[in-house]
Amino acid sequence: MKLVFGIHDKPKFGQLVVFAFQQLLAIMAATIVVPVLINGNVNDLINAGSVAYAEMIPMDTAAALLGAGVGTLVYQLFTKFRSPVFLGSSFAFIGSMTAAFAGAVSASLGYLGIILGALFAGLVYVVIALVVKLVGVDWINKLMPPAVIGPTVAIIGLSLSGAAIKDVFSYGPTDGNGAYIMTGNIWVSLICALVTLFVVVICSTYGKKMAKLIPFIIGILAGYVVAMIFTVIGYAAGNDALKVIDFAPFQALVAEGVSLSTFVRVPDFTFLTAVDGFKDFSWSYVATVAVAYIPVAFVVFAEHIADHKNLSSIVDKDLLEDPGLHRTLLGDGVGSIAGAFFGGCPNTTYGESVGCVAITKNASVVTITTTAIMAILISFLSPFVAFLDSIPGCVMGGVCITLYGFIAVSGLKMVQKVDLEDNRNLFTVSAILIAGIGGMAMAIGKVTLTSIACALILGILVNVVLSKKKD
């Protein structure tokens, strides 16, 4: 793939700001939805009587965004600014974070637990990084050849497809066969998503100069404008089905009158809440957190490999060699700790970021670094946070069809280079695809192995068994 901007290229300042904002939009939805999901899980625990917090301080989406920015800067420092990928809130640790709250006797201890959990996960990365530094990466290439990595990357994209389609239809009602029931508001959501999708693909395919480089910004703005038109008509006609945009984030800014917080607000950092948790600290709780986090760290390590293999194929440079897997692991691990310290959510390299790099052909690390700084700054600016929160899910769904689809296709392109006439490769690829698409996820105690992790493990086992020389 011919890149417009290579890893070490520096776009002009005006272009740089626009490119960085596009990256931010690409990763924003997933980054801020993780704390929202955790808030919902903890509320479910409280309602079920599993925990009895008198007052639960919810995770702050702005703090998660800042944590992602800080984590990305940490990652770039460890990788010597040679790997163009953004780190965001990890979905893999949602079960672990929920377990940290479930095992806590107070909300503050729960917040302390998710920071301790990130430390445990980061320590796993440090240990693996030391092993890689000592023995190299050849063993990884043998354990996970293209026949394993290719379909795994494809599964990463395909596993996200359901979330994108649910966003397109605004999580509307379905019939007994899983088809969405096309009521008035579902049609509106579909139209907004399709406008966003087609603007993105047309700009990316036929756009000239900047239009080709910023298809996501143009697409999201086009979808937002259409959603705004429907919403204005909905308010004028008193028709709730047309009200696509939720103005609650903006209304919250002036709920108690206009003040400094209307424009600037310090996010609710996790470590500030976690400090009070030391009064309830116990070693048994630490053990509970360790059991919830450490196994998942090994799962995310496998996804780390897949993401960097995919990114390597896009930038035509083996990132496991330069800057080196030990550096990317250290950056990811320490960056994950930083993300949890500020925003509660451990970070991981984002497929959305990789997809954005691939589609726009902009692999400039300066762009990624600027995105990280922008995420940090925007987290303090209340109107910007409100705008990001107000972007309708259906609009982001239209964008995610292209992002997640490109991840899937990137994996399939790796498979193209595999000799599928060889049954060893054929059955390895087949096992991964069926296990991943079929949803082979397993909950073992407090540890959840995602379908991606299970598919990868199965693929590795099949590859190892079939790679043994015949007698």
C-alpha cells in the first residue's frame, strides 16, 4: 500500500490538526463507551444487591478520553515514535473491571481495584517484553504465522460488525428472526447511517487532495447535519421519532446556570476517588483483582500481536522488529496503567486507529501524537466533550462499517498469501474463522475468554499439531 504520509512524515500544521481530529473521531466512540458500560454493570450489581454502595461515583468519559491520550503518549515514548497507532479503552477488561467493583466493600475500593488490576496487567506485559528482549520474536512468528494471524485479524473486524449494525439501527426492536422492525425512528437512523457511510466511501475513493485524506470528518459532519435536520423537524412537529440527536450533553452544561464549568471542567480522575479505598484495603481483595486481570492480560497480548502484524502490513514495515515487540509491549502495558490511573480504563491498541491509518493512507506518527495531545486538551473543554457525546450512534455506525470492514479485509489479504492447498493451512484458517464468527467465547470463573482469544488459541493449537513433521 502506497502511503500519502509515511511514519516519519510531518504534515503541515493546518493539515495536522484536521488529521488528528479525524483520528480522534475514529477512536472516540469506543473509548468513551467502555466507562458507560462499566457504569451500567455496576448499577446492575447495586440493583441486584450484589454490592451496596450508598453512593456510586460514575466513571467519567472525559477522564477516559484523557487517559487514552496519556496512554498513547506513553506508548509513543516507549516505541521511540515509530509505531502509528492510538491507544484507547480496552473492551477486553470490562469483565475484570466489573469483578473489581463486585469484590469491593466500597466504591472507592473498587476504583482502587481497577488501578491495581491495570498494574497487574501491565506487569504481565513487562515480563513478556523482557522475554522477547532476551530471545527475540522468531518463536512468535513460528507460533503465529500468517495462517494464524490473518484470520485472527479478520475476526477482530468481523466480531465488531454486530456493534456497528446495532448502532446503524439505533438498537431498535427485532422480530423473531433477528430482522430489525422498520418503524419511523429506525428509518431515520438508517438514513443518517447510510448518508455517513456513502459520504465516507465516496470521499475516500473519488475525493481530491484533502477530501481523500479526511473522509471520516466529512462523513460524520454530513451524517450529523442530516440528523440535525431530522431533529429540528421532530421538535417543530412534536414527533419524537425524528429526534435523532440527544441534546442532553449540551443541556447539562447550563443546567445550573452559565459558569466556568460550562466551558472548562477538570475530569473526575480515577486516582482521586481511589485514594479513599486504602481504608478498606485487604490482601484478599488484591488476590481477587489479580485473578480477574492477569489471565486477560495474556489474551490481550495475543490481540496486541495481531494488531501490530496488521499495522505492519499497512505501513510495509515489520513493527515487531523495529521498534521491536519488546518496546510495543512496554508501551502498551505502561500506557494501559496510565489510562487506568486517570480514567479507570486499561488501554490497548485500537483497531479503529489502524483502520483509519489504512483508509486515509496517513501513517504519520506526528498525527497520532497530536491526536493524543488533542484528546487530553479536549477532555477539559466541556463544549467539545458535549459535542462528541452528542454524535448519534447511527452516524458512528455508518463510519464503523468502513473501519471494522477494513480491519476484516486486512486480515483476509494476509490469508491471500497463504497456501490454502496445504491442508495444514486450510484447517488452521478454517478453525479460527468458524470459532471466531461462531462466537466461541468462554467464561471460566471470573475470567472471560473472548471469541477472538478462543479462536486464536484454537488456531495456534491446530497449527502446532499439524506442523509436526510426518513420519
